[in-house]
Amino acid sequence: MAPRLSPAEIRTLRAENPKARARDFATANNLTEAELVAAWVGHGNTAIAAHPDRIMPFVAQMGEVMALTRNESCVHERVGVYSDYRSGEVAAMVLGPEIDLRIFPAHWVHAFAVTEETDKGPKRSVQVFDAAGDAVHKIHLREASDPAAFERMVEALRLPDQNGVITPEPRKPVESARGDHARRDELRAAWEKMTDTHQFLSLVKGLKMNRLGANRIAGAPFATPLALDAVTRTLELASERKVPVMIFVGNMGCIQIHGGPVERIVPMGPWINVLDPRFDVHLRTDHVAEVWRVRKPTRTGDAISIEAFDAEGMLILQIFGYRKDTPAEPWNDLTASLPVLEEVNA
């Protein structure tokens, strides 16, 4: 294995290619994104304590910011204020009216306060990475943000070690679809008895399956395979019919949720984008290998989701109907109109 580049070597390489997107530059040079950010520690960036319990009180003081959570295939960006943070050993939450997060602190391993000098002045952000050096969550300050709160965070959370060197751990492989056809009847019986969507993962885990494996085995009316353009069609119909939705995008360390309307749907090459004033989503449609319409029974009626997976079996995103003070019928009718995979193949 080739030795890792030093921070100085990374900075020299970056100076030769300053305009490439950070993620693309890191990939092209066999770096993790965390190594790239760490290379500027002492040159505008500061290594800080990564636990969300330490970071969130300061972020709440920064006022309006932009929250960004992504995986390999989808980026979710939301403008708002971090409020109502709820700590938890296994899972924590931000439950503000615009910034809505589910946080898994075990994966918040490396964090940096980033300051980049630009023609328009300093550009500040908080960037968090997992043990493999992949981005978990980013917080970008905006014109209306309070930079003094950012500086207070830097001072309070600065780590003793500021050498800019991190050693990324190997990435854990994505778990492919895992199911057991012999337990199909057992799965369907347990699925029918669900009363809350949060019971689903423990249900399938108890049967030694995972989400995608259960979808493939359960069959209609629980899980129905859709055409690969079903996510794009869902967004277009939600915009046309003014049906509010909930869009979940995440990784191992953070899930970010949008609840409300989607308005401007814009295709750009392989990307389908939601480009609204305070909310963006960018999805690589060429990464979508499977789409499912999933019905989960709850005490208040069926919860229907559109779920997209990549070729390795990773969940890219989920879209639900927005249920707060909103009738379910428009969303249910929308999802029922999406083309089923068997019909497309026929």
C-alpha cells in the first residue's frame, strides 16, 4: 500500500488544481475528504471535538445556516436554524421546524471548523467525518449567520493535536440484500401487524433480513418494484399537484429530513434536482438500481414510501407523504399512479 500523502503534499497538489470540487479532487488523488480538510489545519482550519453534544450548542447560536447531509448518490441541503437538539447515546436529534436531523454519534469521529478566504470574504463551515474519512454532516454559515458564535466554538472545542494528520480506517462494505424466502409467510404476517414505521428495522433484523432483502421477498401489497425513473416522477408529480412530502437522505452518521412542498424540479445531465429557495436535493439518477413502493401499516393508517437503492444495495433516499395536518389521499393517489416495474418490462 502506498504511503498516505502528508498535509504539505496535499496542499501542494491542491494548489495545482484549485477549482476541482473537494470531493472529486480527493477521489482523484486517492484521499478521503477528511484528509483534504485536515491538510489545512493551521492554515485556516481547526480540528475540533466531534461529538454532536459539544458542537450543537454552538451551532444553535450561529442563527440561520445551511445544513448538508449526503451519501454517494444524493445531497440534501436545508436552510434554517438548529433548534431543539436532543442528546442520545445511540441516536440524537435536531427537531427544528426546518433543520430536522437524526444523528448517530458513534460515527462523528473527525470534525473541523473550516475558514476559506474568498473574494466575498471568509467562508465558514463545520464539517464532520466518520472513521473512514467520509463526510457525515456539514454546516455552512450564511450571510445572516453569527460569525462570533463560530469563533466561540473554535476556541472552546479546539483539540490539543493540530498536526493535520488523520489515519482513515477502511470503509465498511455496504450490506447487500439479505433475505430468506423460507420465512416469507412469517415476514408478511409480522409486517401486517406493524403499528409504527419505526418497528420495521427491528422486525426484519429479527428475521435475519435487511430492508432491501425484505422488500424483495415480501411482495405486494407490502413492497412493489417500480420503474427506475419513479423517484423523478414522484418529485415532478408532487410539484405539479402541490403534494407536500418528507424526503430522507442520509449516511451511517446522519439522516436529514425535509418536510413540506417541493416546487422547482430541474434535470441536469444524470442529476435530478429540487432547487427551492431554502431547500435543495441533488440525486444521481444513474446510480439508482432499484425503486420500491413500500406500505407499512400504522395506528393512523398506512405509511407509503418511495425508496431508491443503488447497485450495491445501499439506501439512497426515501420519500414519504407529509402527514402532519395533511390528508393522506393525495400522496397515496400519487404513489399509486407510478409505473410498476413488471408493467414497464411487459
